[in-house]
Amino acid sequence: MPTEKRKKHLERQKKKMENRRNKEEREKEVNKIRDEIKKIGLPTGTPGLVKFNKILDDYLEHGFSENGIIPLEGFGREIVYILTSNKQREVGVMLKHNPNLK
């Protein structure tokens, strides 16, 4: 028979797990991001995009939250991303202008 303290802990863990994105939800987010990148027309062989695609694959498979900035040399842009597994926060990716990267 669990103690009161253990019951509270289990309730918090249950609530925490309910707020996590499952694989299908992460896949939906990742596909939306990849579609937007394709619409822009950046070459997929760019080292920055290759690195970003690997990060998206890891996020999709394991669901670990991650954020960062990846420079896209030659385009004057950088990818700024926030990949979170919490349903209450949005997954965000943007191309930010950086004139130092030309």
C-alpha cells in the first residue's frame, strides 16, 4: 500500500506524462517544419540543413527537448529552433537574417 507521499508523486508523474507529446504528434510537427523548408526552396545538401534534419530525426525518435541556432553559410540566414515535448509549449522554427553569414 503506497504512502500519501508516494501517491502524490505518482499523481505528479501521471500529470507530467499526459503533457508530453507522443510520437504521432511529434511526427506531425516535424512534417510541418519540413514542408515549410521545402516551400522556401533551400538545397537539402546544405551542411546546416543536414544537421537540422538530423536534430529533427532525433527529436522525432526520442522526444527530447532541444533548442539552438544553426548558421546557414552563404544564405545570410540561421535556423533558430525550439523543439519541446511539452504540449503546453509550441514547437518553433524560424529563419533569422544574419548579414555576417554571407
